[in-house]
Amino acid sequence: MNTIKGIAASKGVAIGNLKLCVKLDDKISKQSITDVEKELERVDAAKEEAVKELNKIYLKALKRVGEENSMIFQIHIMMLQDDDFFDAIQDCIKDEKVNAEYAVWKAAQQFSEMFAQMDDEYMKARSADVIDISKRVLGCLNPALESGLDSLKSEAIVAASDLMPSETVQMDKSMVLAFVTEQGSKSSHSAILARTMGIPAVVGLRDSFAALQNGVVTIVDGSEGTIVIDPDEATLKAYEQKREQFLQHQQKLQQLKGTKAVTKGGVEIEINANIGHPSDIEMVLDNDADGVGLFRSEFLYMESDDFPTEEQQFEAYKTVLEKMDGKRVIIRTLDLGADKQVPYLNIPKEENPAMGYRAIRISLDRKELFVTQLRALIRASAFGKLAIMFPMITSVEQVQEIKGMVEQVKHELEEEKIAFAPDFELGIMIETPASAVLSDLLAKEVDFFSIGTNDLTQYTLAVDRMNPSISEMYDPRHPAVLRMIQMSVENAKKAGIWIGICGESAADTALTKFYLEIGVDELSVTPSAVLELRKTVQQLD
Ligand code: PEP
Ligand code: MG
């Protein structure tokens, strides 16, 4: 038995076998072989197996997300049946007399590079697909090479150096008992995703990560940040009890469904939920949130191989609005860049991505993308109570430019006789010090503010939210951050607009009293934190 400590990132206790996801480059070695025929047969069998797996996934996806969104798996099947790719693998085995795993990985890299260099955008996007299908073939060749994320075959605790949001959105969530990562911090996006999914997570293990063992029974305590490897009987029993208590507590909170977040003194606050995908709405409804306070729309871009079309986005937004049945849904325009990258955006490597080409900076630079998203959003407004929110605002001029574009899109839709709601709200995130300091002027431009404490903390304190080695300095309760919040709330009140908080510290119950005292109107938290927060408000004087 061995106990290690990391950063507690998502509450709850999980007990299960650990699945260690190591980078393929570190796992695939070049080995000389003598039996060429045997390696060729192994490749053929793996390819056949991979096609079978993809067919199953395609049929499952077809039911879940429809024809258009499932097409990618058909494309993967076609690519797997491409002769050029397999000729390259076979030639490598025959000429270099090497193992099948090495030959597949080498061909994958060659073909992926070749696609990446093509001019045609569609072909360029195939670069990531070649890697994807090769990983699948490798997993079929050798179970130790399964990527572990999109191919989990049984329930497991997933451990990886870091989990990029693009990887976490792909995995089969019903199989993941918990996340454990070497990198990351409490407010990195993989931690946020774990909380949205309601599964325990411990991140930022750093050097202790090396102690984890593949396939070994492991305990993850996401409330304390503790991991126990190969526990003895007594420890196992103690954590089984703790897991039971946690589940019972969750059960008790269910009684608060249907009640309001009102203090004993009669002050009411709206408690909404944050989501990243239309399918998260089930969690929002399950936890009885008052609405959706933040829909991070970039996840639609991240699970797709290319820019989602207006139609695909419209369907996603409409679904969420309809399911929320008249309750307010705040959809934030794309916040790609920094740790949320998509290959097809082709952002060159940046020294300081968090302060680089991201969010509204991309939208205002690549207007065709922004207009597509605005059209999809405004069209969806006809199906519920929509509010649109813009991320990473740093100036009044940005907001004026955005409003001009919104007016233009509305005008075009009118001309095209396409329906939309006349009264949807427009708001901005206060997540840069510039926007907090300018909040008196910005408040005159919009209907609401929502404070993004994750980035506001990072930029105010100059502490990278992703960097585990300075995670103790990343403090959303720091007086400088609280002053930024208070200043924004005061300016919102003066201008007569409402203000909420949608960063992770909206769920920090040690701050709830402060938020209520200064006059915050809304808090938006991960769905699984809604009822706990409601309880905290109800217990306040
Ligand atoms: C924030 O910065 O607080 C926020 C809500 O946005 P994100 O976490 O998506 O950057
Ligand atoms: Mg942010």
C-alpha cells in the first residue's frame, strides 16, 4: 500500500483498477523480427478488428448524435481500408524487418505529416484522423497500447500525464470512475470537466505520479486529493464507508429539489449550472438548477474535425434551449486557444497562449467564424430564453464592434425571413483585470456581466491556472481578486444591470456570504454543486 497526495479537483471517492495512459511515443519501441509473415498477419487481423470496432461505434453514434455527426466514423473505416496506408506498413515490416507496432506508428506519422502539409483544408484535417485510426489499430495489435480514453472496455480510474479537453470530450464517460493527472490544477479544464461529469478527480500529482501502477486497485479521494495505491483491507473498508457517506450526503441533498436559494433573511439568489455539451443538460435538470449560467460552446468545436457548421451549432443550441423549457440559457461564444486547441484552427505555437490568440480575439479576427456562430445562436433564440455572452473582453471598443455585428446578423436574418426572439440578452465575461477596471463603462453597453473567476484570478495574480508548481499561489480568495469582483458588482448595480459569477469559485461556499453581501445576483456552478450551494444559501442569515 502506498498513499500519495495531489490537488483535490472534483469531490467524491472512487475505488477501482487504474488504467495508465502513457504517451504512445514512449511505449512503442523498434524491435527486430525474423518472422515477417507473422507480423504481416498480425497487422491484417488488427485492421479487421479495428474495422469491426468502428462499425459498432458508428452504429452507437448514429443513434446518439445522428447521421451527420457520425459520418466521421465512416470516414475512419474508409481510411482504414485505404491500400496506400497499409502498403506503407507492410513495406516497412518487410524492408526493415521490424515489429508491426513500430511499422504502424511510423506509417501513421508519415501519413499524418503528409496530410498536414496539404493546402486543401479538408485533407489537412485528415491528419488527426490518421493518428486516430492508427491508435485504434495499435490497441488491437497490443492491448497495452490502447489509448485508454476512447477505448475503455471496462470501468477504470483513468490516469494520464494530462488530459486535454479534446481527449476528455471523446471518452466513454460511463466507463470512467475517476481522473488522476500528473499535470493540471483545480481550475484547468480537465478538472472542470470532471466536476461537470460528477466524477472524482485528483490532479497535479507531479513526481508522485510515477508511483501509480497500471491495473492495480486504487482509491481516489477527490475531496481530499488523496490516492491510495493497492490498499490493505482496513483502508479499503474505510474508503468504502467514506464513499457510502458521500453518496448518502448526495442523496440527502435531493430533498432540496424544488426549493429556492433564499437566505433566512429573505435574500434570493439565482443558482445556475455550467455546461460544455448539450448532453450535460441531463445533469442540469437532475440537479434542479434555475437555468444554464455558462454553456462553454467551444466544446462543440473541440469534438469536431472541422468547424461545426451553422446548422450543427443551431441544432445544439436549440436542443439546450428547448430542454431548459423557458429557463434562461447563457451561451458563451467560442473560447478556443490557450489550453483549448483544435488542430484545424492552425494556431501557431505561442510563448504565452493564455495571453495570446484566444476567445473573442479569434472571433473578431476571423469574422466568418464569428458570424456563423452568431447566426446559429440568434436563430436558436426562437426556441427558449437565450442570453449570449462574450469571453475575454478587454475594451469598450470590442463590445461596440460585437454589438454592431449582432445587429448586422439580425438584419440579415430579417431579410431572409428567419425567425428569432427580439429580446435576447447580451452580456460579457468579466475575466480580465481590464474589464473589471472598465466595468463602469462596459456596464453601459450590455445587459449583464458574468465574472469568470478562473481567468480573473490567473490574470490578476499573474499565476498560470494550469501550472501545478505554483498552484498554492493560485488563490481566488485573494483580496485583489475579491476587490476586482466587488468593483464590478458595484459598477453593475450603478448601471442597473444584473451580475453573476460563473468561474469555479462561484461554488466556494466560504465566499457565498460575501457574494450575497455585495449584491451578486446569480451564481453558476458545475451541475453537481447546485444543491450543495442552495443548502449553504438557505442556512445563511
Ligand atoms: C473563467 O475564466 O472563470 C471561466 C468561467 O471561463 P473558462 O474557465 O472557460 O476559461
Ligand atoms: Mg475564462
